[in-house]
Amino acid sequence: MSKVIDGCGISGIMSTKKNLIPGSEIVTSIDSMNFRYNGLGGGFAGYGIYPDYKDYYAFHLNFENQEARTKTENYLYESLRVIDDEPIPVRKSELIDDTKSISWRYFVGPPRDIENTDDYIVKVVMHINENIPGAHVFSSGKNMGVFKAVGYPKAVADYFRIEDYSAYIWVAHGRYPTNTPGWWGGAHPFNILDWSVVHNGELSSYGTNKNFLEMWGYKCTLITDTEVLAYLFDLLVRRHNIPVEIACNVMTPKFWSEIKSDNSLKGKALQALRMTYGGAIVNGPFSIIVATNNFMFGLTDRVKLRPMVAARKDDRLYIASEECAIRSVCENPDLVWAPRGGEQVIAYMKEVT
């Protein structure tokens, strides 16, 4: 079989006024690109889906067996304040093999004496993923959740009953893995805290990025290159307080020859960032959609070796691999465009740039 290097599809829909979007819309959007997938992974992230628990971290966990669940719950109840827990509702399907998968969600808070709660939650996630065999944290943000499995996106959506949820931001992915295995933990989106990333492409810089992140305490355990993107944004934007637009420039910088020849204040700042964060540079063909509770953005590599289309309609921003994914849910957008390579398409709540 010849290697397919242009597969995978991504889609994102956001209301900048936090109007809720039914889950059926993102399912229709991602399913319209079914030709891009091979059924080895599909997933969704929704923001605003847990308003009754919006002040707590929502952990979505996948367990390969009951022993992993027991060990994880013992650790969670020792390390966190567990407000509630329950199985994630599913609709059994012959298209999704869940014989070795238990999907559970926990609404948690850190111990009351913890000052930096986000850092503490990240450590908890890293500990589970690294040290409890058969347990994987799929999402850990507030008022949001990731649902993913091995299967075509439509089958994954039916299994997790995505139509029962409404969100003000949705991102979705259909997978065609080429270098990594098709398994539940390797499906997209990848998440840490509020950050969720869906990705079409391949990161040739994965090894360098992984080593760089491990110096800052992150553990890459999910055997898929996209995992590093979620952690890089968390490190650069949340921990190091770099504006997201600058963080994108850090990860996809201009050529060093261009940066070095720029003697302006901005040029010198870019030189300093390039030297400081060399391990955060992302190489390879890619297009990504990244979401948090406050914004959504799309970005491609500077040569644009993977497709991306964006559109606006009223208070909504749409980003997808193919225009059909947008028009399947928005027949007459106000504006449609194909971002240039390296161009950032960012929507903040109540503002689109």
C-alpha cells in the first residue's frame, strides 16, 4: 500500500458571543470530509458543555481495564477534591470496538492549599499518563471535554452521543495515521487544561520538541506527534505568558537569516525568542486548529503543505481542511478565504481578527 501523506481532516466552529452550537453541526462538518480518513481515529472537543461544573476541572479518562480505573481513582481521591464522577454516556455500536475501553469523567478541584492550581493539575495528568498502565487522561480543562476513539468521526460522534451536547466552540478531527498507531489515545484532539489541538500533517521535529518539553516537566506518552503541540502552547502562553500570536511565531519562525538581519526592536526580540526557544520550533507539513475557552485559531506551516480554509458568518468563525466542511453547515458565509502559509486566523470572544 502506498503511503498517504495528505490525509486527516480538521474542523472548528466558534461563536464569539458564546452562543451555543449544537453538536450535530460539528458532526456534519467533519463527516463531509470522510474521504480524508481511514477509520483509525476520530474525535471532538466541546467548550461550554459543563455549565453546572464550570468552576471545576473536567477529567475525561479512558481505561483499558478495571485495574487501571481502580488505581487511577485511588490516586485521584488522594490528590484532588473529587466533586462528582460518572461514566461518560455512550451508545453502543458495532463500528466502535470498546471491549478494552472504559470512558469515565471526573469533576475535580485541587487541594485548597495549592497556589498554582493549573500547574498542579498538569502534574496530576502527567503522573497518570506516565505511571498508571492502561490509564489515559483525554482532557483536563474547565467546562470542556474531549471525546475520541478509533473509528470514523461520525461513528465516534454516535458512540459518544455528541448530538446531546451544545458548545460555543467545537473542534473535530478525522484521522489517517501514517507513522503512528491507530489507538484511542492517539486519536485527536490532544488536550492539556483548556488547550485542545487538532492536526493534519506530520511533525518532523517531534523528537526535539519532546526533549525540550521534558525539561519543563511534561511527559509525552501518547505515541503521536501532535501531543507536543498542546504542551508547547501551554508552556509558552500560560506558563511563560507569551501572547498567542508571538507563540505562533516562536513555533513557526522566519528563517534565521531573515531574523538576524532585522536590527529593529522587534527583530531583536525575535532573535532572543529564537535563541531561547529553539526546542519549540515546529518543523514539517501541518495545519492545526487550537482552542481554549477564550479563543480559537488556525495555523499552517509557512509553505502551507496542508490545506486550510476559513470563513465568517455573523458571530461565527469557521476553520477547516476543506471548504465543503464549512458550507455543509453554513451555505452562505459572509467571507471565505484561504489563509496564506504561516498566517494566523484568530477569533477571540466578541472579536475576530
